[in-house]
Amino acid sequence: MPAPVQPLHLRSMEEYTVGAAGMRVLIESLASVGLPVTELLKDVGFEASCLDNPDARVPEVQLLGLWLAAQQRWRGELLGLQAGSNLAFGAFEVLDYVIAARPSFGAAFRKMAEYFAIVSTGMGFTVDETGTGDVVMCMVHPYALELLPPSFVEYIWTVIVTRFRRETDARLRPKLFLRHLPLGDRAAYTRVLGSVAFGAERYALHIPREQWNIDNPRRDPALSNVLERYARELIARLPKSQTAIDRVRSAITESLRGGGGIECTASRLGLSVRSLQRLLAHEGYTYKSAVDEIRAGLALAYLTSGVPSLAEVAYLLGYSEPSAFHRAFRRWTGVTPLEYRAREPRSPKVLETSERRVAPARSGNSPVLAPQRIRRRHSAAR
């Protein structure tokens, strides 16, 4: 009997990994704000002893599960800003030292983007230095940034911005653009991050050209060359992550937001419609079934990660009317979106869907969630 086809919206999640240093940094960050990390690790079924191996890689879904567990226990405001502000230099090990040895802060940003896969093979950054205006560094992710909790996105940007500002004695004054709305007091964002704009089209850091070229007082060209060789070796040992089906999933997600259909998705991938259909058929999908499954997974993620408005969820999923989303959601789960949200508060156990199933991962033993039979669970709960 052939193996069951794994859902598109989960296949990507288990492919991407976080390095041991990245996971340790998150654990230390959460401990620094007084959260009970031992209990949090138990909540998500994570064995911290696996991080004793410096070459260990953790499925990205486990890191996100830990963050959601922390968010659920957090009683203050702006967890991302508070947890991301307390890291000491060297916490990211080789990546920190590669960055620190570069001749300018612009060069340091470039190397951070180039070698960030040491920390995470999923999340990454692009740097656009074209033109004469600001240099723009964008956060990217192959399986849609919408699945990352906004507070976690703020944590990552806080780690980056505060560390670079400390190194430049606050001479670095970038402007941060966030896609979501403020999660708390705007004054706190200004105090920690400087200039911040909300409701942007993308997550991006705009750095004035003159600040991009600020000299780095820690620069050490000889040490930088040695460290870069080691960083390249680490990158070369990483498994290749993004497959053709991952790119299809990302393109479908982008097409949903833009209101496009199969022609739009095929165009994004540089394929003909027929080639895209063949690729999906090889994985056991039609275009319609792939869209339906991705919408179901995204809907459950949005409802458990804090997208405030059901109308906004419907828009993000490409529905022209909220009523169409309500009908589809009832078909997927047997309940309305409001009923689901009432029964499923933001939970570290519910990263994307409401039905548990253990799926193989590259390391660790985190439960990965799948949408099969979610209707049955809710029916039983009545």
C-alpha cells in the first residue's frame, strides 16, 4: 500500500530546521523574562538534552510550539520585544562572530543574511542595495510568513535591531516595517526599536545608506576569512530544504492573497498550467484540492495565532465574502469559525490544525498536526 500523502501545509513545516544555538537562544530569552522554561519545554514535549550536541537540528515546528506555549503563559505585554532585548553577544555562536568581524555594519548585515541558515533553514533575509536610497532587508519564509505569530516576528526583529544598535552606539537608526498592527503600547516599540510602521505590505528593515556604511570597530579581516570558511562548511552540511511542492505551496498562498487562480500560480512558478497540474497530480492533488487543503490549514493557523477579525481571515484566504469562508470552514470542521475559536484558544498544541497526528521529523519527537478527520473530533465534543 502506498504511503499516505502528507498535507501540503505541513510538508514544509517539518522540512525546515533550527540549529541548536538558535533553540538555546530562544530558551534563554524566555527565561530572561521570568517564564518557567522547564515547564514550557514539558508542555511541547521537547528534550533540552538534545541541544548538548552542537550540530543538532530541531524541526522548526518545535521552536514555534515553544513560542506559542510561552505566549499562552505570558501575562505582560509585548513578549517579543521584552524577550528579544536581553541577549548577550556570542549567543548565536559562529554567526555572531562572522558578523562582528566584518569591516562595516552593511557588510555585517549582508553576512547575517547569507549565513542565517545556520540558525534557521526556513526563515531568512534578503538584502536589496539597488538604487541610491535606503538599503532594504526583508524577512522571508518559504511557507508563508502568515503562519509565524506576530509576537515571534517581533522577537526576531528585536534581536536584530537592538544588537546592531548597541554595536553602533545607537548611530544606527533604521525604520522597521511590520505587516501586523501594534500588539501593545506604541511608545514601547519606539523605545526598543526606534521608528516602526505598522500595516505594511512586508516585514522589512529600511537602513539609510550613510548608516549602512558605518565602520565596524570590531572588524578583523583575517579572523573574518577564517570564520567564513567555517560558516560555509556548516551551510554545505545542511540538508536541502525547499522542494518543488514547497514552491507550489508558497505560490498558491501568494495567489490566494492576490485573488488569482491557477493561471496566476503557474505564472509565479514559471510553469504552464498543464505542467503545474501534472506536478500536483504526481503528489495526489488537483489544483482545487490543493487550494482547499491550504486554505483549511491557514484558516486554523490564523484562528489560533491571533488574527483578530474573521473578515480579515476570509480576505487572507482569498474569499470575496466572509459568508463563503464560513460555509467552507463548516465543511472542513463541522463548526463555525466562531465556535472553533471559542473551543480552541491560542494553544501551543495547535500550530495549524485541530487533529493530532505524529509525523516523521528530522529530529526530536514533536507532534505535527494534520487536518484529516477534524470534523470527527468536533462532532465528538458536542
